[in-house]
Amino acid sequence: MASESRSNDPDQPDRQDRERPPKKAVREETRKIRRLQRVVALAQQMLATQVETKGEAITVMNGAKDYALGLFPEKGDTFDIIYGPRLMRIYRARFEAPREAS
């Protein structure tokens, strides 16, 4: 008789179940990601339309990063890679003089 790949013991999860994170954890992670996306979108909108000074712009960008770090501690580098360039592009468009072609 061939051996079964699944354990018949209901107290022992099969291998696939052990490798999969709990659904609650996945839902929580998804919720935090969506919340961060909304905060970054708001920061982008504020930088593009409402912020009047460079200081205010820096405050908005730092606030978005601080919020991200509150949700995902120790992921500052990830924020800098994913969202930093988006925010800086808007900052430069609003507050830095265009460079002349040489």
C-alpha cells in the first residue's frame, strides 16, 4: 500500500498549511499596505497642489515616511526605493528651477 502524503492526525497540519501564513495575518498585511498607499497618494496630491514652501513639502514627505515606519518598522529602505522617487519627482517639479540644456 502506498503511503499517504497527508497525515491523518487532525492535530498535525499538512505541509502546505504549515508554509502558508494565517489568513488573519495576510488580511492585516493587506490592510496596512492599502492604508500606506492612501497616505502616499494623499502626500503626492498635497505636494502637487497644496504645499506652498519647501519646508512644508519636506514635512509632508517625512510625515508619509514616518507613517510607513509606524506600519512597517525597519522598512525605511523599502519606502525609499518604492515611494521616495515618486515624492521627490513632485518636489523637484514644484520647487527646483529647471536646468538649462547645455
